[in-house]
Amino acid sequence: MQKIIIRPATPDDIAAVTRIYADAVLNGTASFEIEPPDEAEMTRRQAALLNNGYPYLTAEIEGVVAGYAYAGPYRSRPAYKWSVEDSIYVAPQMHRKGIGGLLLARLVAESTQRGFRQMIAVIGDSAQIGSIAVHERAGFNHIGTLRSVGFKHGKWLDTVLMQRALGKGNTTLP
């Protein structure tokens, strides 16, 4: 088994991140975007998250970026400040190697260290059983399913909502 290194992402990772995300946009249902953004847009998105204190990680195997994950704002209104939404993308040839679970575990830890209290997964398509299972193993609970809220690849897609507390969750004030 090759060693998987989970580390903070850097601007040098953008080309690989852009390729991984482009595949997810064009061939999958994890993202409801239809056209993949270019490197300039992915650079802008990464910088915005990092500049606002959110964790952004990459998984590397033998010097090659195999996946990435980040936490971002769940919603923009001030009362949501303590909640984050996770996003995880793994290169197609690297699926089913445990990379998503490793990224998610580190993302949970880093988000907790930053003082966030809830993490929400918004999983595109209820048929994403791999992503749902990764989140379940990481302690997420199924909150609900929004039926047929997206249309992509010629079919209606659900969104599965999952959630887990971070740190002290709602047991203490922030």
C-alpha cells in the first residue's frame, strides 16, 4: 500500500485540484456545477477559503495529488458562522483506496481546532453510496433527502444532507 499524506493545500496544487474537480463536474454528480471552472477560478476559490480561516487539504501519494477536501461556510448569514460544509473530491483512478475517509477525518479535526461546531455534508445524488458511507463512518447522521432538486446528465438528482457535531457541538456557547 502506498503511503497517503494528508497536508494543507497550497497554490501549487491548483492544477491537480482543477483536473480532479473538472472530472467530478463533467462525469459525476458530486457537484451540481455543469461547466468546470478554470485554474484562475479555482485559485480564487481556494484563496477565499484560506483567507477566511477554513481548512483546505490535499491527499498526496508519491508526490501526486490524489484528492482534496475543504470546509467552507454552510450559509452566508452571520448566525451560521459556527457551521461548515465539507467538500471532498478524489481523482477517479484513486477511488476506493480510503483517501476520502482520511481527508474527511483530517477535515473534521482541523475544523474542530478552528472552533467550528457543526459540519454538514450536502451530498449530490442519493446514489452516491460511497460518499454516504464515508460520512457515516466519520460519525455523520442522515438528516434528510431533498428529492429531485438538481438536473444533470439527463436526470433528476437528490441531495442527501448529513451532519455531525464538532468539538462541544451545541453543548456550550461558542
